[in-house]
Amino acid sequence: MLYSIDSKYQKKVFLGFLFSSIDRLEYYYKFDNPIKIQDLFNIASLITLPSETEGRGLPIIEATACQVPIITRRYYPEEVYSAVIGENMPESDMLKVIEFKDKIDTQLIDDIIIHLFEDKDLNHNREVIQKRFNFELLEKDMIYALRKLYDNNSI
């Protein structure tokens, strides 16, 4: 993939992480001052999510909350991807991501470069995250889910 990028940009590609290990307790106990996921997102210029499956879509939410462009493929379960992006919502509430299918091509590279230097989508995404994924809404969703569980069990 790196060699498909114009040589003037190749030297700017520096680091990649598999974030799943950062979420494990063993990771935190290995270091005195372990880096957190938000620290990585805050220093990143671009996040790539090539996963074919993703449980909750958190990398998309985390990257866009930190105003980092994200290149992602549609993953399984499709319903989770669609819900995180907000595909059934008005455009003003949808996250704007760079989506790819099977391979990185020249058009995709051009899209990435444009997103790295234009921040209107990044500002839009941050506003969407603040609107759709805040603690107040999370609390309401949790109360709704708990009431539904309680109602279903009190027959």
C-alpha cells in the first residue's frame, strides 16, 4: 500500500497500530504511564480501518471525535456500520468518511489527500459526534434498554 502512494508522501507515513491491545488490562499494567487511544488519535493525521468486521464501530466514532479523517471499508455487521455512519439520517447528521472496497487506487489516494488538507468535513464530523454520541443520549438509551429488559421480565 505504501508504494502505491506518490513518493513525496511516502516519507510522511510513519506509524500504524492495532488498537485492540491498548484496550486490554495487561497493556495498562506493563507501563507506568500507558498511552491511551485518544492520545494516538490526537497525533494521527489519518486513521485506516481495513477491518471486515467491527463490533461497535468505535474507531470511526473515536477518530471523527478527534477530528481525524478516517478511511474505512464497509464492515460486518452492516447494520452497525450503517448506524454509526448515520446512513438513514439527514445528511447533516451523517458522518463523512472515506470509504474503500477491496484495494487502494489512485482516486482513493486523491480523496485522502483532499481530506487531509480540508477540514470542513472534520468539523462537520465533530459536530455530528457531539450531537449523536453524547453522555445524555447514552444515558437515555441505557434507561430505555433497562426498562425494556425489566418490562420483558416482569410477566
